[in-house]
Amino acid sequence: MRQIDPDFLALPLRRLADAALARARELGAEYAAFRVERVRAETLRLFDAKLEGSIDADDLGFAVRVVKNGTWGFAAGIALTPEAAAAVAEQAVQVAEVSAPINREPVELAPEPVYSDVTWVSAYAVDPFDVPLRDKVALLGEWSGGLLGQVDHVSASLMQVKEQKFYADSVGTVTTQQRVRVHPQLTAMKSDGERFDDMRTLAPPAGRGYEYLTGTGWDFPAELTALPALLAEKLAAPSVQSGRYDLVVDPSNLWLTIHESIGHATELDRALGYEAAYAGTSFATFDQLGELTYGSKIMNVTGDRTAEHGLATVGWDDEGVRAQSFDIVTDGTLTGYQLDRRMALLTGFGRSNGCAFADSPGHPPIQRMANVSLRPAEAGPSTDELIAGVENGIYVLGDKSWSIDMQRYNFQFTGQRFFKIVNGALAGQLRDVAYQATTTDFWRSMDAVGGPQTYVLGGAFNCGKGQPGQVAPVSHGCPSARFRNVRILNTVQEGGK
């Protein structure tokens, strides 16, 4: 297990926290939390094996959040001195005092045990920021060069983030954490003279280090070797006939459907209406807890802040709550929500399940998504066995465009690759495919989920929420799954062409 970087531990973390928390207490805050955060992010982009751009950003600062007179106050700063920390704490208290007269909902927080001086580091072997830039560019260039000549153009990118946080609150919890995540991606582009299309790698972003690119967790050479032939077949493929089909959906596509139709829909702040002004509400309202038939009986969904290599995996959240795994959908019924400490107490849950997160030192924590995942069936079928049970259908792989309404109910999704299924076997690729449904119709139509051997942890670096907007990384694991009688659109026809 790696250790937290010495240069972060060398910062005056305790002295800053002591100064800020002491000043908040002096000014009458009922609760105060202090957070130092450093986020380093690097993005490399190549086009046709040549470096197109490189960005290396480093964000370092601190924040103080308080409750006074039952009202939130927040302020942030960048000068890492005890005097500046105390001044920012004073600003946070002033924000609470100014806001209190218009606050209609006094803030109370669900209790949480005290965690004194604990640390956590995510599961990775090689820090990507220790790898020389030239080596990363050379690897992406080598991958791109292997495709050129077989395709017309190749774009390649690598995003990598190291996030370090120190948290201390007025109750006595003190946590120090470090996590690393990477997202390599290649897209091949080709024209046959009449059509132009592209195809992207299916490798998901991961809470891993640079070892992910060199053989641990994904076989990039094998995927890249297959890509040109798959893209050529896609260019020559017929356009889909719209209608009703059975679907077998690969984890590389299904993760995004989970994210949009389950992950966001079961954030409790959204279900209670707190996101209505920006990102919408949810059809899965709180009065339906324990009653709503979300999907078929084989649908079991968990929220998990502890999953190894998950993008939303932490040791403790940004309110000092220990990471947990919890049920969201059990045997097809809505049984839980994602919670922070305020939402947990407000609705009688008693304890948060650790879903508070801030994406930078300049933002307050808000309720954010855990790793929301569909569980595989123990001893369940392989993907080939799922396909064998379909007479007339489509096998869907890879995410692409998507659309869903503000209540997370009506949606349509496309993908990277579509294969026609005829009498239980793949029968070549199709083009211009999108599947459309309501959330409950879709998940109720699921008649089989794959076994653990089909399970993949997908996800994204860039889930957006909040005002001001924040971006959070989140993973969604799932097996392959089969859905019956789903409406398929032809995207070219839908576009009026």
C-alpha cells in the first residue's frame, strides 16, 4: 500500500485546522469543519501520434464550513497560514449570520462516530505523476501509430488526477487521504468515401495508477489490435430497422444507463426537490421508498464508497463519514437513497452513508454519487449465454450519446458498437442504433443478469452537479444484462435525414 506524499504531509495542516476551528468556536459556531485540499490534474492529447496539447494544473487551498444559528456558512482561502485560516473561519461565520434571517430550514447533522487521526490511500501501484511526460507521450504515440495505416486518423488522450485531502472538524474527527485515478482513451476514425465513422476504446477510467496502461486491469494491446477491423465492419454495416428488439447490453454501455437512470434518480437531495433549479428532480420520490417497483425481481443495486479501484471510493467523505456499502434497489424495489449528514437526519435515516464530496478547496461539500452498481447473479450466465437466449435482438457495447429528462424517467441511449442477434448468435454489426424507454419500463424488462465473470467497473471523471457547478468522478459496476422488447430508434431517421 502506498503512503501519502510527504510534501502534502509537510504542509502546516494541524496548525491551520486548529486556528480555523478555534476561531469558529470563539464566534459561536455550533459546528465547524476545516479542509485542506490539493488536486493535481494532467491531460495529454495526441492526434495522429503527435502531441497536440498538455495541461498540468495544481489546485491547492483550504475551506471552512460552519453551522451557526442553524445556518450554513462557507469560505475558502489559499494562504496557508494560521492567521489566514482564522480569518477565513470568521468569514464563514459571517456568511452564516447574514444568511440566518432568510433560512427556513435549520441545519442539523446526523451523528457520526469520531475518527481521530486516520489515513487512507487508494489502491494503485505506480503514481502516474512519477512517470516522465516523454514516456507517457511515447506510449500513446506507439498505440496511435499501430492504428495509423489501417484507419485514417487517431486521437489519443490520457487524463490523470491525484487528489489529497486533510479534514478536521469541531467534534474531533481528523482524516488524511490520497487517491489517484487515470483515464486513457483512443478513438479511431475512417471514411470509405461515402461514410465517415469512428470507434472508441471501451477501457473505462479507473481508480488505478499508471500500471493500468501497462498491463494491470486492462489489455490495451488486444483491444487496439481488434479496433481497425471492427471500425471497417461498422462502416459497411446496414442501418438498423426501427422497432422492438431484445437487447443484451454490455457493461461498457450499461454503466451510463445506470448512472443516469438510477444513480442520479436516487440522490436524496434530488428526490426531495433540491436540484430542481438546475439539474432537475427525480421520479423516485421519497414517499415511494419501500414501495416503488424500480425493476424486475433480479435487479439489485448498491451504492458503494469502498469498491476497490472505484472512482468514488474514499476512506471517509468530506463530512467525516466513514465509507460504506448500502442497498438502493433490492429485488427490484427501491430500498435506499444516497445521503449526506443533513439529508440523513432530515428524513429519519439516522446516519449518512457517506455521500458528501467537494471537488476543490473552493467549493463546499454537496451530496454526490457513490459507486452505484448493478450486482451480478451468483453463478449467472456468460454474455454468450445471454445472447444465446435471444431470437431477434441487438448486442450493445460502449457508451456514446445519451438523453434523459429532468426527472430521470424518459431516456434514450446510443453506443459504440451494435451487433445484430439472430437465433442466438451474432450476425454482423448494425449502425444508427438508439434504445428508448422509461426508467421503470426498461429495468422491469430485464429478465437475466450475467454472472461475476461478466462484471466490469465502468464510470466517468466528469459527473456534473450543483450551483456553482462541481465535477465528481464516479464508477458504476455491472454485469452484462438482457432486456426484452425494448424500443429501438434509427438515429438517422430520427434526425430527419
